[in-house]
Amino acid sequence: MSDSSNDTTALGASKPGTEEVESKSEESSMAQESPKNSAAEIPVTSNGEVDDSREHGFNRDLKRSLPAGLGLSETQITSHGFDSTKEGVIEAGAFQGGQRTQTKSGPVILADEIKNPAMEKLELVRKWSLNTYKCTRQIISEKLGRGSRTVDLELEAQIDILRDNKKKYENILRLAQTLSTQLFQMVHTQRQLGDAFADLSLKSLELHEEFGYNADTQKLLAKNGETLLGAINFFIASVNTLVNKTIEDTLMTVKQYESARIEYDAYRTDLEELNLGPRDANTLPKIEQSQHLFQAHKEKYDKMRNDVSIKLKFLEENKVKVLHNQLVLFHNAIAAYFAGNQKQLEQTLKQFHIKLKTPGVDAPSWLEEQ
């Protein structure tokens, strides 16, 4: 009896140890899974569906906390467990009378498309390349005698006359500048010669009068030469403004007109070629687009032709007025100088409001002006 009771006691004492080991192993396994399953736990109803009452309650509280201006659409936030590979998805639905129309979950797409600057630049480059190709082909065709060219005979004749006159005025301008340079050197030499005669007049008593006469003559010639030099420089400045500013500005407009004419002829040729070809569903859109481009370049060509005509008219009036005054000045100054008429020479400069700088006299300093 004692042996059996001891065995029973030993067996009874051993069972709790085994159960304790098994319970500890279960607890350790549950402890390993608990951080994962506790966060991902989703309540399930009796019919096996997910109980989303908590989710709807959270969405309802979130909707109440949103400002009134954001109530145009409802937002539903769906959460997943930490073991899910999917991220949280925000679903948006249109607000219709307090009811929400669900849409498929997915990324939010902005309605307004942002224009890509690189695509805009690429489109501009494409248009420029196409226009350059058409114009280059038109120029080559004209030089080879194959392409037709739009010509305004009256306007082209006026442009040719203007370019020829510009070359002649430039030649007059160069010659006048050469004359001014040579006259300046002569006046400078006469002034130095007059100073030398005056010095000798003081040091040579036996030739005092002779040196004195020559000194006065050279100084008078130098003075008249300076007056003539002022008139010539004024003539040069006026002609230079006419040639290099007024006429050049008109010629720039002429260049723009010629470029517009080339573009007009290039797109006119394209339209003529398309009209000669077959008309079907593929070519009709091209013909319509070509017609639109042709009309736009025709309007540009007509505008530039009108601008050139107006500028040529005003240039002719201005040229006649400017050259008339400058030629009268140049003639009267040259005639008075070589005639030795100092009074008439000075009167000519007064007539044209020309002020001469006193030779050898610098501008007064700011202290002297005070």
C-alpha cells in the first residue's frame, strides 16, 4: 500500500509539471503571435461578414470634424492589418443628397492637367523647323526657276530705288568725311603757321610787318576754316542720320516684308499641291489645315506690304526735306569760304543754328560755372 500510494503521489506530482510545460509553450507561442494578431484583429459577425461598425463610426466622426466647405464629397478610410502588403486606400465618392456613391479604390487623379514646358518648347521647335523647311524649299525653287513668286511691280521698283539711293548717299557721306578730315588738318596747319609767323614778327624787327601780315592771314584762314568745318560736320551728321537710321529702319521693314512674302508663297504652293491631289478622308483635314495656314500668312503678307508702302512714302518726304536744307547749307558755306566772305559764312551758320566750339578752349569746370 505504501508503494502504490507513493507511486500515485509521484504520478500526481508529475502531471502538473507536464501541463505547466505545455501551458508555457502555448503562452510563448501566443506571445509571439499577439503583437501581430492584436493589431490586425477584425471582428466578424455570425454570418461570416466583417463587422465594419467601428469603421463607419470612425468615418462618421471624421466627417463631422471636417469643415463645411469640404462636405462636397465623403471620404472613407479603409485600414488593413500590419501583415497586409497593401497600403491604406482613400476612397472618394460624390455627395448626393446625404448618400455616397462609392467608386473603385485607386489613386486620386487631378482633373486639371498641368502643361509640360518641355512639350511646349518641343512643339515650338517642331513648328519652327517645319516653317524653315518650307521657306528654304521655296527659296531654292525660286533660284532654280521652278517655283512661282509673288511680285508687286510698283513696290519692288520703289525698294530697288531706295537701295540704290542708299549706296549713293553712303558714298557722299564717305567723301564728306574725307573732306572734313583733310580740312581739319589744313586748319590745324594754318593755325600753327600763323603762330610761327607771329613769333617771328616779334623777334625779327626788320621783318616785323611782313611776318605780321602773314600771321593775320593764316589766322583768318584758320578761323574761316573752322567755321566751314562746323558746317561740313553738321552736314555729315544729318546725312548719317538719314542713311544709317531712317533709311536703315525702312530697309528692316522691307526685309520683314520679303520674309512674309516667302512664307506666303511657300504655303500657297503647299495648298496648290494638295488641291491638285486626290480628295478623300485622309487629305481633306490636311487641305483644311493648309487653307487656314495660307490665309494667316496671306494676312501677314498684306499687312507687311501696307507697312512698307507707308514707310516708303514718309521716307521720301523726310528725305527731300532733310537733303534740301543740308545741300543749301553745304553750298552756301563752301561758296562763302572760297570767296573769302567771312560775314556770309557766319550768317550761313546762324541761319541753320550751328554753334561752333572755340578752338583750344575747354569746357568750364563746375567751380567756374558756380
